[in-house]
Amino acid sequence: MAEESRNAVIKGTVLRKLIAERDITQKELAIEAGVTHHRICNLARVDTVNKVKQSTADKIAKALNVSTGVLAGKEEEGTELNENEAVVIDMFRKLDPIRRAEALLEMKKLLDKSSQ
């Protein structure tokens, strides 16, 4: 499945809360995330659950320094990924299923060695 065809969820209440906590405007977030101000306004409506392209959720999450799971209301803030973790996950997502399995085996070997 192509990266662009995947969907994500953004809860309006969560997005509105994150914007307020960061003391930024919706317009500032739109500029930082590279999406339109109108799009952020629509997504930040209270009591909405918005289905968006994964790439849109990724841009907004990055601009807010949270995971897409936080935007979806599935994770608590503070469990978001650091920059290195996000890069690794992004690279992993680009691998085909066979390469993913190989990468997981290699990571397991590294973990086993580091725990000895």
C-alpha cells in the first residue's frame, strides 16, 4: 500500500488543546506544518474526529512535537518519539514486508547482545 493512501485520525479537541498548550495560533501551526490555515481550523473543531492522510497527520504531529497517536487521542503526551526514533520508524515504514522482518531480526540480535 502506498504511503499517501494510508489514513490517520486527528481529534479536534486534542488538536485544540495542543495548540493552546503551546500558546500558538492555528495560523502559526498551519505555517509550521505546511498545511492551510483553513485545514487546521476545520481539524481543530471541538468534538470532531477527522480522517486525514497519514502525511498530513505526520506534518501536524511533527510541528507540535507529538506522535500521531497523541493527535488521535490514543496516547498521552509525553510518550511521543524523539527525533531519532521517528527517523527509524519512518525508514522502517518504507521497507517492504520481507525487509521489515529482516530488520526486526537484526534489532533483536542487537538487543540480545546489549543485554549480555
